[in-house]
Amino acid sequence: SDLTVEFVTVTLSIPDADDQENLNIQLKHADGDLFSVSQLAAPHELYLGGLDYHDWPFNSVVHWGERMEGVWSLEVLDENNHFVDTDDWSWDLDIYYHDLV
């Protein structure tokens, strides 16, 4: 297929995210020998409290020009680079693309 990525949007909902300022959220795309990563959120000092990720959109153009095929995954780590249990989370991936044909 000749479907080429322009940009992506990840819509993320995290119930009861008490430590969301400590999260490292990455969108990964693997397609054959190609592997790329979008840094959607990184640990930060500024946290106002009470702001939850509910249908929160993250946009990225890191994957511009990549083929749409392949495996897309979301990886979430805490500030100590430990995997975070995401079983109660929901996320959607929208890929905006064009056809080269």
C-alpha cells in the first residue's frame, strides 16, 4: 500500500492518574526495519493538580512520511523507567495520511 502518514493523534484517558506528572508516554511505530518513537508526554515539575487525562489529545508529526502499515503501540513508564499498568486506560490512535497513488 502507498498510504503515507502525515500526522497522528492519540486520544488518551487515564482514570485516577495521581502521578501523571511522572509519566513518560511514547507512541512507537515498527514497520520492517523502520522503528520510530513519538514522545507524547514526559515527567515534569509543573503540575497544577486536578487535571486528569480524560480524552486528552496528543498530536505528533514525528511519523511524517512513514508508511501507515506496521505495528503501532503505546508505552508508558514512570519517572524511574518502570512500566506502568495501563489495563484500566483507554486510547485511540487516529492516523492522518495521504495516498501516493
